[in-house]
Amino acid sequence: MQLVVFACLASVAVAAPQQFGQQDRQILPEYRPIAILRDNRLDYGDGNFNYEFETENGIVTNAVGAPGSNGQSNIQGSFRFPLPDGTIAVVTYVADEGGYRAESPLIPTPHPLPAHAIEQIRFTEELRRQGATWDEQGRRLTR
């Protein structure tokens, strides 16, 4: 019985709200409410819609949507927000039958392939056109 009482008291102590000290306040950023400057929404009820949203701290987003051919919503839009260095990040996107495609200078892209790799790919494609096949380990099966 004493063990059960001790376990209950320990559970209450662990679950109690924690008080943060001054050192914790220095680590956690100060948050304050951000005013909404613009919030325009139109929904036509037939799958067509558009919205625009802007906050006082520089966040802006907008989107236009229409019904897609496969029952999905086709959406085109953009969003932008300030970066810590003061520049503005901008992302534009399309979401439709082809999936979600975003464009921005901030989105990493692969480095271009070196010339020798492009030549190897071209050579392999030529062999495939001639009927060559390979196994799972990359060994050529046909000539």
C-alpha cells in the first residue's frame, strides 16, 4: 500500500507544471501576438477558391484553386516571409495532377553532372537501345 501511495505522489510531482528560471528565459525567444493585416477568402462552393493572407511581420501567402480533372484541387500560389538577415524568401508553387512543385532560389538543387558521367549515361542508353540488359548487380547479361 505504501508503495502505491509513493508511486502516486511521485507521478503528481513529475506531472506538475514546471517553473522556468531566468536562464531558461534567455534561451527561449519572446513571443508576442502578430497582427493580421489582410485576410481575404473567397470560396465559390464549386471547388473554385482564392485567398490572400498577410501579417505585420512580413508573412504573405496567396492561392487560387480550381477543381482538377481527377477530383483533386488544382492550386497555384505563393508565400513569402522575412529571413533573419532581412532578405525576403519567396516560394511559388503549383499542386495539380502532376503533384506539388515548388520553385524558389532557396530550394536546393543537385549539382550538374560532370561531363564523364553524362557520357556514361549516353553510352548506357545507346546500349539499351541496342538490346543490352543487366542484372541487379550491374553485370551485363546480353551483348
